[in-house]
Amino acid sequence: MKINSTLSPNFSAPESSSTLLKNRFSMVCRCIMFLSLTLGFSAGLNAQNLSEVISNLKSELSKNPDDKKRASIYSDLTWYYASVSVDSALSYGKKAISATEKLQDSVMLAQVYSDLGAVHFRNNDFKNSEKNYLKSYQIRKKQKNAAGIAKLNNNLASVYQSSFQ
């Protein structure tokens, strides 16, 4: 049997090690730039602004919003309290889960579990962080949400790296 030795027109030779190194360096630089921008933006939301955001969200709750809005406010409070009070963040997270399950809103539910994963991660509770990220992952997998899955893979990698698994 003779093997065809001609290359297909779509075939490309493997990249050289220097090209791979340049590509990796470029990717690392992009990641550093992204993180710098992200951290710079989040640093702009200082404690005073954070307190104001939380206060405004609580004020919205007192206006007796509809179920969808209430669930969204609980979700937002989970996220914003993560930097202020883990206990409050977890409390609002439970309320957000309950509210979104009643609404059967799987998109918001996936986000709440992801936010709770972040709250636990910030608290160095890697077991519960992983548990919540995996719940979010399963929901987003059913939704075929590629961007959400990619973000959760990154979050899970951080959990595993932090817990030395």
C-alpha cells in the first residue's frame, strides 16, 4: 500500500518553538492588560460607592418589586456584599436562589450560583466555591452557553490551583 505523500492545501507545518513562545507571551500580555483594566475598574468602586449601591438596592426592595425584579436585586446584593460582608452575601444568595427557582429562570440561577462561588472563593472556602461553580456549570452546559462555561472553567481552575488539587 502506498501512502500519499502530498500535503493537503489546508495543511500547515507545526509552529516553531519561537513562534509558540511569542504567541504565549502575547497571550500573557493580553491577560495582564485585561486584569489590570478589570482591577482598575473595580478599584474605582470604593467603599463609599459600594455602600451607596447596596443602600439603593435595599431601597428598591422596600418598594415591593415584582418577583423577577426582587430576584435580580437579591442577586445583585449577593455580588456587592461579597466585598463587604460574606454572611450578608450568603444570606442574599440563598434568597436569590429561592426566588429564581420559583421563577424557573435558569439564566439568573446560573449567575447566582456563579456569584456564590465567587463569595466562597473570596472567603477561601474552596469546597463550597467549587460546589457552586459546578452547579452553575451544569446549568450553563444545558443552555449551551459557551462564554459562561469558559468563565466557569477559569473560575474552577482558580479554585483547584488555590486548593492545590
